[in-house]
Amino acid sequence: MPKLNGKEPDFLLFCLSGAFLGIYTGLYDPTFNNYIAETFNISEATRGGIEFFRESPAVLVVFISGILMALTDVRIAIVSLLILSLGLLGQGFIAPTLHWAVVWMVMWSIGAHLYMPMSNSIVVSLSEPHEVGKKLGKWSGINAATSLIGYLVALVGFRYFNMNYRLTFGLAALAVIAAVICLLFMSTQKISRPGTSIVFKKRYSLYYFLSLLFGARKQIFLTFGPWVLIKVYHQTVATFALLGIAGTVLGTFFKPVLGMVIDRFGERIIIMMESVALVAVCLGYGFANSILPDNIALIFVYICFVGDNLLFACLMARATYLNKIVENKSDLTPTLSMGVSIDHIVSMTVPFFAGLLWENIGFKYVFLLAAALAIFNFWAATYIRTDNVNPQGNPAEI
């Protein structure tokens, strides 16, 4: 197979790969929860329990990456996307029971979590030192823009052409395979990267606690935010596709502005503001249908859904906070990895107990729990201090 030489052709191929992955995202994200709800008619506790299996590969991916270390990053990305595409095809075509669906979800999750760190690593390797941020932004922008194509296909297909889940997952898998074909034409020079060790130091305790709270908050909303719209408000895939389009378009403006606001006001203020906004979102999810007319309540929950997704961008404030307090720069990546591990361990367990809470005393209490986590997040943010960073940007001794 012919190979293109040089960084720029490879970067263009990787951007094309990212474009196909954006289409896959736009097809899969708005359909998954309805697929689970309509195909298997599961309880809330079961829905929460599924997240244990969907998130567990995130913890195992360090070991899987170790097995594949002999391969280049491009080859690891190819393997991960092939695994992901098999998981999609399995969910769409070979899942006669929930047990089989979970098997294919785990396969999808292994591929997705294995690919995540590879994408950043490949972009960095294809960039000159002075253009890493620019190229990461370009790749992310292309990925987000083409996700709109997937969202539009899902919106029009499900609303006007009786599109089904088999076709949706099949198209998503084809988009991933197209991304793999792009990667096959890239050069495969071995990329030198640091080991995958993690760092656990008392100095970073607040960052770890913020990561724990973020993991719990994230998975409650990712699991039960859509579930409220499906089970309480009876919304379809077309609705989720439309909300995905709204979130993606607003995100293109919100994320750059958020970055500037973090630089201007600091991480402490931003995370505290995020927490206040999350309490409002929680109350909206939980109580809109109790205090507002049905049609207005639905619109308010739409706003909560899109707003909640935009607030996920505040994760960058935690990363910039850590960057300001690390003892040395070599601590940054492994400490971020430790934070991700804490995040995912919590993500594996919280949804099941939240699902039991929904089943036994009602969905409102799931979001009261999430509101309590947001209040804890506010309290933790009050302890953020970055004043002891010296002018060179290195943390001063405390």
C-alpha cells in the first residue's frame, strides 16, 4: 500500500479520519439511550448497572496499551477503531438479548477508551512545538463540525424515514472503518512517549477530590439526563439529534470563551460558577414537571440537557489548575492520568446506586443527589489556591 511522506500529508489524513469519526459520533450518541430503552425495556437500576460494564474498560486500558506497546501509535489507533467498529456492528446486528448487547458495549468501550489517548499523541507527533495547540484545535474542530452530519442524518432519518437502530449502527461502523482506511495510508513511525505511570501525592489531593466529584456528577448526568427525557418526557432519537446539533453549535462559541474566562478570573471562580449552574440544572431535571406546565417543563429540560453538556467543558479548569500547582512538569501527565482513573472508578459504581434510588423513591432524588454533589464541588472549589505560583510558571514551595 502506498505511503505518503511528511508530517503535513499525514496530518491531513488524520484530519480526514477525524471527520469520519465525527460522523460516527453524531450517529451513535443520540441513539444509544433510546436503543437500550426501546429494545430491552430495562429498569433504572439495570440502566445504571450497564455503566459499570461500559466504564470498566477505561480502567483496563492501561494494561491493554501495555500489551500493544510494540506497535506504533497509528497502528494502535487502527486496532482500537477496528475493535470499536466490531462493537457497533455487534450492538446493531448480533444482540438478541441484553447480555449480548453488554458484551458488544464492552468491546465498543475498549476501542473507544484505547483510541482516546492515541488521538492526542498522534496530533502532537505530527506538529511542530509551536503549533501543537493550533493543530489540536483544528483536529477537534473538524471532528465536531462533521458530527453535525451524523446528527442531521439521525434527525432526518428517524423523524421522516423510519430509520432503525441496525441501519444507524451500521452506518456508524462504516464511518469508523472509513477512518481506519485513512489511518492505513499514514506513515507509522514509532512515536516516543512517556510511560503510563500515575502519580499520587498529597500536594494534589484537592485535584483528586475534584476528579472524584466530577466522575460522579458526569456519570449521573450522562446516564440519567437522557433517561429522564426518554422515560418521563417520552422523547425520541430525533429529539436527541436536535439537542446534539444545538450543543455542538453552541459549544464552538462557548468553549473558546470559557478558556478566556478561565485565564481572566481563574479556576476557583469558574468551578464555583459551574457548581451553581449544576444545582440549577439538577433542579430543572428533577422538578420542572412538578412546577411548570408540561410544554414549558419540556423546553426547560431541553435547556438543562444542552447546558449540562456545555458545562462538561469546565473540565479544562481542573487541568489548568493542576498545571499551575505541579511540583515539576513531569508530574502533569501522570497526575492527570490518576485523576482520570479516579473519575472512571467512580463512574463505574455511582450509576447503579442512582438507578436503585430512582426505582425505589423516584427520579427526583437522583437529581437531588447530583445537586448535593454540585454543592460539595462548590465547597471544594473554595480551597483552590494558585497564588503561590512564581512568575516563571513553576509552582513555588508551600
